[in-house]
Amino acid sequence: MPSAKRGTAAVKPRTSSQAAIGKQATPQHMATLLAILQATYPDAHCALHFSTPLELLIATILSAQCTDERVNKVTPALFRKYRTVADYASADIETLANDIRTTGFYRQKARSIQQCCATLLTQYGGRIPATMEDLIRLPGVGRKTANVLLGNALQHPQGIAVDTHVQRLAQRLGLTTATIPDTIERDLMALVPREQWTLCSHILIYHGRTICKARAPQCGRCPVQHLCPAVLPGQKQQRPAPTM
């Protein structure tokens, strides 16, 4: 889950005439897709383990170019050692980097975590801000990371988190023709009610990991095959998709 910072401020939903969406993409079409996928993955949720907004912030930064599974193996010990924003901000940078080494790009991530927490201390009194505008000002935090925090830890969704799975599925399902994550997010926001923005991301991620994989999509098992313009030629529905 990459978290490279982008300097974009709030993204407002656009109408279908403004958005670069596929010809099938209407709110009604999207509602049908989500209903089927939600029934297929009734337990879809944030895959990163956390108990506080700070823990989710750190886990999401660590998840850049790393699997959630790997992050979840690192964070239990990390969260026991570093419990507050001040703990991260004052940590020895080499020690912190070594603590997160197995997540990859650990030196860069350690710097991002420490700079982010230092900014939280100096500008926000050590608290995690609850607006998109404030979150994307933090070092190491872009729209995707901010959306993950706002939707899952702060219960104040202001957009849809677009990772590689969401981007791939949105394109394959004809929900957008865009390639830039910010534009894909706008297109999805125009199709999905605000109260489902966070769930939408989780459901698409689950489907992308389970069936609509990047290299070998299993179209014959897909519960929304009949709604998808990208079904591989000759593939027919073979058996119901598994529930999770």
C-alpha cells in the first residue's frame, strides 16, 4: 500500500459527465456490483492490525511496497516498544530502522515515521488530525494513507483509498478509464454513497486478492462476471466464488 505523498488537497466527487468513467458505470450499476461482492466477502475489513489511530498510521506507512501480512508480523513488537508519538519522534533513527527492516525501504520509512511524528508533536499537540487537508501535510502521508486512517480509525471517511487492487478492479470493471489514483478515486466517489466509501475499498481489495488477480484473473469463478467488460474470452462461470 504505497504512501508516497501527493500535494493534492480535498477531492470532491464529480458527476458522470465530469468523470472519466466507463459507459457502464452508473450509481445503479455500482450498487449491484457492491451488493454482490459484499455478499461474497461479508467480512471484508482493513487487513492491517491496529488498536489506535497512531498504530494504523504507522502500519500504513510501513505497508508501502510491502504486504499487509508482513507488516502485521512486524507491528506487534513495534507497537509494544513505541507507544506514543513522542516515542517515535525521539527514537534513535538507526534503531527504529532496524526494528522495521523486514518491511523493506526501512531507512526511508524510519525517516518518514520520525518526521511525521515530530510534525504531529509540534503542530498538532501529538494528536492525529481528522481532516484530509491536515493529514496530507504530514511527511510520508498521501491521500491513500489519509483515506485509510479517516475511514478505519477515525470513522470520518472523506474519500476512497485507492491501492493497486482498487485501481486494477476499477479499470477492469469499467468503473473508470483513468490511470491516475486521484482521478480513479473521484470517479468511484461519484458512483458510491459516502457511507460505503470505506467498505468499497475493502471489498475491491478482497476481490482483487482472491479472484481478480493481476496476472491470472479467475473469471470463471467471479460472481460479477456478468457485469464485467473485461472477462477473458471463453471463460464461463464454473462455480461460486468462496466467501471470506
